[in-house]
Amino acid sequence: MKHKIIVLGAGLVGKAISIDLKKSGHDVTSVDMDPQVLTELREQHGIGTIRSDFTGDHLDELIGDFDLVVGAAPGASGYGIMERVIRSGKHMVDISFCPEDFMELDGIAREKGVTVVADMGVAPGMCNAILGYHNERMKVQSYRCLVGGLPVERDWPLEYKSSWSPMDCIEEYVRPARFREGGVDVVKPALSDLEPVEFEGIGTLEAWNSDGLRSLLGSFPHIPDMVEKTLRYPGTVEYLRVLRELGYFSTDEVDVGGRMIRPVDLTASLLFPLFRLEQGEREFTVMRVVIEGVEDGKRVGYEYELYDEYDPASDTFSMARTTGYTCTGVAGLILEGLLPGPGVIPPEQAAVSEEGFRYLLKHLRDRGVIYRVRRVPL
């Protein structure tokens, strides 16, 4: 069935979301301030476009005629946009990964009778859905997620490129990491507990604590061990720690020649040209999710592994594919009435049914995003 969908944001991920929804037969409109990407979406893909700052007061007017809103804005503005969409009485899927607790909007969503799925990317997002599915079918005792997006070519000095805004990346380096160990909730600095991890076809990567569990800690208080770590090439963490300790990620203003500036704003401006992925540049997403526990009276483990690369045929970066197509899959679940509602739904509750989980895996597989699954007796 054809639906009217508006996508707020046409960055690398928002663009991929709009194109995929259009290919699925929906009437899609993309909103952004970048005239170049809007022209591409309109002329090459037949997508409706609106050049507008959707963080302004006229958001209600923008989304008024649409069946579903997709949020693909930077994290700093994500929560405010989500709240306004909910108050406008619209269903929504969001990938902004806002720092605020989106579950605080659940009461308003229920009152308005709308279904909103937040954090629905790859991580957080698909990894949460995997845990949510298995939690319904076994007594989970541990959950471990390792995830990262990296360029194939390791260019000095950063050996890193990103489809996200530099400010969102920096936030990952400074926000304390929350996880659970032995039944106790623990908070450690980001970039802590560095460990080498081997991946077939890639080699050794570094894994370090990041604040990726988010809603999982509240959703699964009975799971004694849960952690998410970010993956980078070896050596990356050391220079990130140096920059952080020297204050380059600080939001506290400093006087520079009589002008007050935030060091993080300067750092983000300097990093942006280095972070930016060039058209056709090869990059990949890698993720390993390991769930262990008791199923049917036996100790068992499940390992999900994802390796996905830039797709030259569609000129779509892997992080945009793995994040965006997970989002469009859950959009399909909402539009087909396969999600409970109303309310704000964390990603771990988005595909707990057999039908929903298989739908999501097939949706991704049809787009070449394939999760390899192993069941391992322990």
C-alpha cells in the first residue's frame, strides 16, 4: 500500500532512507537545507523536496499531510523534533540518537495515539532488536555488541571517515559509557577498557567502551552482563584520548584573542573535511553481537555478525545502508500494523515477534545487508 512519508534530513543516511522508501512504492518528500542533494533526489529519484529548516516553528505545517515522519536529524536537535512530531499526532521512526531519554515522551505519544520508534539504526537499532527477539525466547545472561564503521583505506592521520556529523562523533568520545557487569550498573569514561578484537578479512581492530546500550539498561534489568564497544583501527584511541585530555572536545568557552569560543566547535570544523567521505570512497560497517544464556534448559550462545561495504551500484555508503535500511524496515512494520502501539517504542521492542523479526531480516537481506547467525552450544 502506498503511503505519504516525509523524511526530515537529507544527509548521507537520510538520503538513503528517502531513496529506499521511494523504491518501495511510497510517496516520499525529503526536507533539508542543502539545495544540491535536494536537486539530486528530485531529478534522479523522483522524490518530492522541500528546502526548509525543519527545526523551526513551522514543523507542524511541514508534516501535516503525511502518514509517517522519519527523523534523520543530528542528535542535538532530535529530541525536540520528536516531541513536536508526537504532539502533532504523527507516527515516526527516528535515527537521531539524541542524548536525552526519549522514553520520557511515551506518555504524550500514548495520549496522542501515535507509534514512535526511536534509535532505529544499526547500533543502536538492529543490535537492540536482536537482543529483544532472543530475550523473548531464552533466559539471557550476557549481551555483548562490538560495532564500527571504517574506511577501507587507512589514511593518516585519522584512519577514520564518517557519514555522521563530526559533532555527533565527538560526543561518542566524551559521553561516559554505561554498561552492566555482574549485575551492577557501571559508568566509565568513553574510550576505556581497550581490547584487540580479530575479524576475518579485516584483521585486528580496537574495541573500547562507548555509551551505546542506552535504553537496553532499563529494558532488561534482569540481564547481569551487557556491554557495547566501538571499533576503530589500532592506534586511534590513543590520539583521541590526547585530544580529549588537552581540552579540544570541551564545550566550555575559552578566550581566544578577545573572542569567546568553544574548543569543540573549532575541533569539529577542523575535523569535518578530514571526516567527510568522498563520493565513491570505499568504507565498511562491521558488527558482532553475542548473546549467551539458557534456552530450553541448555546453555547456548547466538552470534550475529555483519560485514557490509559501500555499494558502487547505488553509490550508497555502508553506514547509510545498514542504518537507513533498518529504519525503512521498521517504517514498514509501522505502516503494515505489525507493531504494538500507541507509545514510544525502544528498538529492542520493535521486532520481538517471529513475524516482525523475520520481516526485518528479510527486508535487510533483500537490500544486501546480511547478518550471519551462528547458534553455539556452551
